[in-house]
Amino acid sequence: MEPRLHFVTLATPDLDAARRFYRDGLGWQPLHDEPGEVLFLQVAPGLVLGMFDAARYDEDLLRASTTTGTSGVTLSHNVPSRDAVVDAIAALEAAGATVLKPAREGAFGGIFHGHVADPNGVVWEIAHNPGWHVADDGTVSFG
């Protein structure tokens, strides 16, 4: 199997809150929006972020309703400068996110970052990592 990722789908206990945050608060345009079921947002070439109603998520997996939301996952967004970290965190907070860790020096890796949680608890890291580079072919390198 090739190392590719096309969808990141997160179970969310409140799909309407996710819609208000990502679509209305951040201005992201849905790729597909099925009320009461799923919201798909294209977040990069060939990559879609899905917010799936938690009950429907469990139903799709053919298991009893046990999902209450996302845990132990961080979605990261790299920006070109330290000021951009501060600005992005402020914009996310204005859209309804909760600041978990204000912008600051990272404990390792030479990054400057902060963390927020969307209305359903999905954790986003906003980071400036001067060693992060994406080549024209999409290949990522560090340092």
C-alpha cells in the first residue's frame, strides 16, 4: 500500500457546531455537507477533513454507540512566521475556538506554537517551524 492519506474523518458529537466553526467562523467552503451526517472540507490537494456525526460514525462502523468525540489527535497548521501563529490563534478564538496553550516557544524542535480546541474539542496546533519545508513535488523535509 502506498503511503497516502486522502481523508481524515473525525467523529463529532455536535455536527452543527462544527459547521458553524469551520464554515461560518473560519470561512472554509464545504466540499460536501450532509446535515445530520457529515461535513467534508478540502484542506489540501487531495486531502479532505471530514466531520462525521458521532452516532452515524458508530453506525457506519457497525458498533454500539460509544464515540463521544475526538481524543488523542492533534491537527497541525504551519504558518510562515511567529506573528502568523499569534494572528491565527486570535482568528480561531474569534471563530469560537478555546485557547488551550497561547503562542510560545515549543519544548523541542525549535518551533513557536500554540494550541486551540474547536467547539467539539478537536485540537489544532498552529506552529511556525523554520525547519519545515514542502518541496514543489509535495515532499516534506524537517531542518
